[in-house]
Amino acid sequence: MNDGGLIAQVKGTALGEAGTANDVITKIPSVYADNGKYNVYGKGEALIFINGKRLIDYEELGRLSSKDISSIVLDNNPGAGYDATVKAVIHIPLEMSDEPFSIYAFSDTFQ
């Protein structure tokens, strides 16, 4: 625990073997999944940041291995650096030396 919330060590623990980032986040106390988004009890939907960059595509969490996650930081009391509507923030610092690269391609053909 820290002033604003909770820090869960992932690297080197059982959480590091959970599978994907989705699996790790759902094991954090007071965090639950709802319709593909992550909420914090009593706070609502949480913003998620990976290595300091805001998560736009939630499918990226399914492609991110739990072995690459250093820790999960749940901030229940985000400061003035965030929009006033933000009640909770989840930070996911990675242990990787390079930024993860993912691509999602979709093709559809009609005749």
C-alpha cells in the first residue's frame, strides 16, 4: 500500500505466471472486469497506462504477457495531473528493455 492506493509486485511472483495482463489485472484487489473495461469498486472505470502511455486498445492487454510486467500500481486517488472525472488509474510498468510492439490487422473481402 502507498498513499494513493496499492502496488502489486508481478515480476518474480505467482502473478508473473498468470498468463496475460488481463489475467493479472483481474487478480488485483478491488479491480474487476465489466464489458471489457476495468473498474475499481467505489470509483468506477479506471484509466490504464502502460509504461506511462495511455491504453487506447484494450485488446493490447490480451497480447501483453504477464512475464513482461514489473508491477501493477493502482492509484485510487489520482491527482491534478488527470481529468477531474478520473477516479482511479492503473499503471503497468514493463520489465522489457524495448517498448512492446503489437499490430492488429483485419481484412474483409466482398464479391
